[in-house]
Amino acid sequence: MRGAENQDMCALIVIDMINTYDHEDAELLVPSVQRVIPALADLIGRARGADVPVVYANDNFGLWRSHHGELLETALARPHADLIEPIRPDDESLFVMKARHSIFYETPLSYLLWRLGVRHVVLTGQVTEQCILYSALDAHIRHLDVTVPRDAVASIHPHLAAAALEMMERNMGARISTTAKEIDFVRGGRSAP
């Protein structure tokens, strides 16, 4: 495990992408997810190649006795497994179960990031106007630097997602990159010049 001595370390956070898509608003969400999968898969691959921690923070579908492997199996057995396969966790991925919108609410994520020496998080996944927004706020409150690549976050309502991204940038000091290709893990997850 990386220690807290490297205070400039970055982590890629993949939010709620292990999903069964059998919930309300799924028909609005799925097309957006389909659009972000290529950029997100590339970003995950680049993070892994740069030895950047990849943390999956995921709802538990209300299955309080399940673990992340069971959630993955459940999602892969559903009709939208094609949305999960390209971005599935590998053996090195870290996993945090969450029950509410923010990845920090009642989870061990703050402690995990501290133990890893992470000061900068790249937030990806779904839903921009909900979980990404609330997680960015909680990261900001914890004095973490935040980057959100527009093409690696999915939304239900595009107009609300646009407003959420603007709020993250203006109110939370988040870096909103146009594309995930701008994320340079060698530079600590900052956007390339």
C-alpha cells in the first residue's frame, strides 16, 4: 500500500458504474453511459498503467449482505453487461460500498485516500447531476483537489448535468476537463498543458 508520504498522489474514482440498470430513469441514463464508456475505459487503463489507484465507489443496490464481487456478478448477469465489461474492476482495484449519493457519506473513503497519500481525485461515472456533484462537494470540503472529465461522466438530464459541472467548477474549484484524454496521470491527474 502506498503511504501518506506522497501528498501529491492522485486517485481515479469510478462512481456507480457497476449497475444493473433496472431502476427508475435507467432508460434516460443508458444512452449517456454508452457514450462515456470508451473514454472511461481508456482512462481506467491509463490510470492502471501509471500505477494510479483506481477506486470503485458503488451503491449496493440495497443488498446489505452482499460484497463487491457479488454486485459485479449481479450486474454482469443483467441485460446491460456490455456497459460493465469494458470498465470492470481488476484484481488491483479498490472498492468502497456506498449507500447514499456521496462517495464519502458513511464510507471509509476519506481514510483510504489519506492512507494512500491522495490529495487529488479524478471523479468519473454516474450520475453527474447527483452522485458526481455531491461527491465533488464532499471532496472539496475535505480539501482534496478535484478533476471531472466531461466525457467520462454520464447523466440522466443533460441540462442539469451542465449546471452541476458549472457549480463544481465555480463553487468548488473543480477542474472540468473537456476530455478524459487531457488527464495526465504522470502530472498527478492534472490536465495536460
